Amino acid sequence: MSLDNLWKIVSLFGMLSILSIGGGNTVVPEMHRQAVSYGWLDGKQFADLFAIAQAAPGPSVLLVSLVGYKAGGEGLGGIIGALLATIAMVAPAGLLVYFTARFWTAAKEAPWRRAIEVGFAPLTVGLVLASGVIVAKSADHGYREWALTAVATIIFTATKINPLIVVGIAGVIGWLGWLGPVPM
């Protein structure tokens, strides 16, 4: 693994760390754009890694480790890439949150504090929505896949059905090949 590639991993995820207002999923579109432009993976691979990261237990920052692994290459390079990407994604935001929380607590009665809290809510919703669109565009290729994504989205937003049930049903539909040929 080259030093240039290591620098790309650290700088990309360090920058995304600071921009991830509302959580790691808010920077998925930029992560996708950069990872594909660097040639670390293609859009389909990114969508697959996103699905794995969301299905696995634990924090959603797992996507960062998976993309870092792909960026680092095979073997030891992949492990180094995963570790660097994860540290670069967690450390800057963690330090920023620590110092901001100290300041935020001291300003609990300031009128601008409420304005900032209200302003960040729609920003975060928009960033998460953009992430969903990017992943859907990378993963969905036909009208049946788009229809399944739309139905799942409606169920997620309009009902209180456990998302694991919806994901499980969608997985069975894909496994049965109802959306197209089953890859071998």
C-alpha cells in the first residue's frame, strides 16, 4: 500500500468525520463519490458494503471500516486501511464532540443554542435522505428492485413493523430470485 493511498484514506475519513453532523450515514453520499472516484470500489460494491454494515450488529460506522479495507487492498494492507479509516472517522468527531459538549453545557440558557438545534434537524434529515438515494441508485437497477425499495420505505415510515421483519422478507424475495437471476 502506497503512502499516497494511506493519505487519501486518512484525509477522506478525517474530513467526513467532521462533516458527519447527525451520524455517519449523513456522509454516505460523499463517501460513495470519493471511494468510487479513487477506484477503491464500484457503486455496486459500495451498496453491498452498505447493506452488510447496516445488517451487522453494532455501530453504522462499520461501513467506514469496510471501505477502508477495500481501499487498503488485500491482506495486511486491507487491515491497515480499515484501522486507519476507522480511527480517522472516529477521532476528529470524538474530540470535536467532547469540546463542543463542554461549551454547549455552559451555554444552556443562550437563545442561539435553541436556534442551532432547530436548524440542524432538517439538515440531518436531508443528509440521511441523500444517503438513501445514493445507495438505492447503486443497488437498484430495474423496476422490480425500485418497487421493493419504495414499498420497504413506505412500510418503514408509515408503520411500526419491526424493520428486521421487512429486511428479512426483502432478503427472502431476493433469495428466491423474484427480482431477477440469483447470483452464484
